[in-house]
Amino acid sequence: MLVWWATEVECVSALSRLERRGDLTGRSILIALERLEALADHWHEVQPLESIRRAAARVLRVHPLRAADALQLAAAVIACEGDPSTLELVSLDERLIEAARREGFPVPPVSGAAS
């Protein structure tokens, strides 16, 4: 699994938001954070590079994304070395999914996608 450098922080942010809203209990958040840590122990990270910053600025001009999502997509653009068909992009964010498809990435169906 290849992920953007800030993915773990984005996941903790999403989980914390669910906890604050009351959608996750204290026990559930601990389980989710443990699972995230286990995943992080085995994934490979795309490090922040100038080429990713430039690619993120480009995708922001082309797609209606938030900055963090643009960095995610830009990391994938750089990681695939110009051939998006070689790298599957997984997300629950509909805007990121649509932008990734438009960039040529295969995007598997995932239930629970949000805008």
C-alpha cells in the first residue's frame, strides 16, 4: 500500500471528528486508531517533494478539490510516474474519486463514499 505522507494525520482527523460528533464511542475510536497504526506499520509513504507541490497546484486548477485532497492526488500522480493506469486510487471522498478518474486512475467501488 502506497499512501501520501500526511494520510495518517488525515485519518486521525476524520476519526476524531466522528468521535466528537458522537458517532464513535471511546472503545470504537481506540480500535480504529489501533487498526490505523497497524496499517501504517506496513504501508509505504510518498514523501513531500517539490514536484508534488507543483502537481497539487495544477490539480487544484483543474479539479474542485480541497488542498489536502489535491496533495493526495498529486502524490499519486507523481508515484505513478506518468501512467495512472498502473496505480489504483482508493478514497471515500467523492470529489477526490471523480478527480482521480478524470486523471486516469482506476478507482474501485467503495461503499460509504462522502462528499
